[in-house]
Amino acid sequence: MADGLTIGQAAAFVGVTIKTVRHYHRLGLVAEPQRDGSGYRRYGSADLLRLVQVRTLAGAGVPLAGIGELLDAAPERFAAALDDVHRRLTEQIEDLTARRDTLHRLAQGDRALLPDRACAVLDRLADLGFGPEYVATQREALVLARALVPEVFDAFLARLERGLDDPAFIELTKRALDATSWDPDDPRIEGLASALADKLLADRVAMPTGSQNQSDATSRYGLVNHHREDEVPSIARLNRLVEANLRAAGIDIPHQ
């Protein structure tokens, strides 16, 4: 020990690899010790202290390029630099936590794209007996609504939440779901459309404030409200009749 440690011993004592020690030397973070009579570099206590300091700062997230200046700085500068590192690490932790939460939500499908409040609505639909295919379609519609009309998304959710507390609304919605198997010319569609329009009017439905004045409001409305109806002709006709009834009652519904 009187002659100091070899690079391998020094690396093992400090908890890094020989390659890392040599990298510190190349960057000028740790001075290379003098060679002994046998041609080996020997590391003393001062060298080990510097290695420990560099390793600790690097492990704490301080960029290697700034460690040398930091170790040679006055105490005030050192403390300020550590505060900056602490701030950056906190930001990174928050970012990583958000990413982890997103990955967790991704395991549940499109729920990564929706807030918890919307997910609760989807859970209630399932609890009320609506099938997985219908819930999936509603999930897609909510994702579209949040992306296309974010300024009215909360109001849209509030209306859905009120509807799920209303047995009459639930019954009509299930009747509309039954209509997916009907022929587009089925006479029952007209009666169902009238009932749905009456229910919406009784609940004072209206185009949410904020979407009417946009030049592309019609396109946005159509993409959300008519999502997947092209796959079910009977529902396409049902929606057209509901909208016609609402317009006749003075509700401002964009024409597609």
C-alpha cells in the first residue's frame, strides 16, 4: 500500500471500471499519477479521493464536461451548480413518471389518450350492460372529440355523465344500439329518431359554445358525431333523422 494502488485496484476500490478511469484521465477530470520504477502508475489517496468525487457527481447526473470546473470552483459556485443539477433531475423524474404512467395506461388500449374522467364514463357503459364493441366505438369517439374539439370536451363529458344517470336515456341508447341490426328502411327508425330528439330537446341539448364559430365546425362535428356510421346504414339514417328533428326545433346542427 505504501507504493499506492494499480489502476485495476483503484477502479475496484472506487466502484468503476478501468475503462472509466482511463476515460476520466482523457477528459482531464483526474490527473494521471506518476509511474513507479516498474513503469506502473500508482494511485494514492488524493487520486482516489478525486476519483470518488468524479464518480459521485457523474452518478448524480452532472455532465462529465462540467465536473472538472465544478470540483475546482468556490463553495458558492459548487452549491449553485448542485442546485441546478437537482432541478434538472427533478424535471427528469417528473417526465419519466409521466411516461411510466402513459405506458401503464397504454396497456389499457386507447385510454392513454383519454383523461380519467372519460375512462370512468367508459367503465360505466360496461357496467350498464353495453357490450365491448359499443364501448370501443364510444372510446374512439371520445378520443376524436378530445382531439378535434378540446374546448368543449368537458361539456361533452358532463352531458354523457348526466345521461348515464338517466334510465330513460340509457333505454333509448340501448334501443339505438338494437337498431344497428335493422334494415335502413325499417319504419321503427323514424319513431326512435323522434324519441331521441325529444329526449335531447328535453335535456336542452345544443351545439356547445366555442365550436359554432369555427370555419371548420361542420367537418369537426361530422367526424365526431358520425364516427363509424358509414359501417351501419340504419344508424346513418337514424342520425340524419335525429338531426333533422333537432333543426326543426331550432337547434343549430351543421349540415353534412
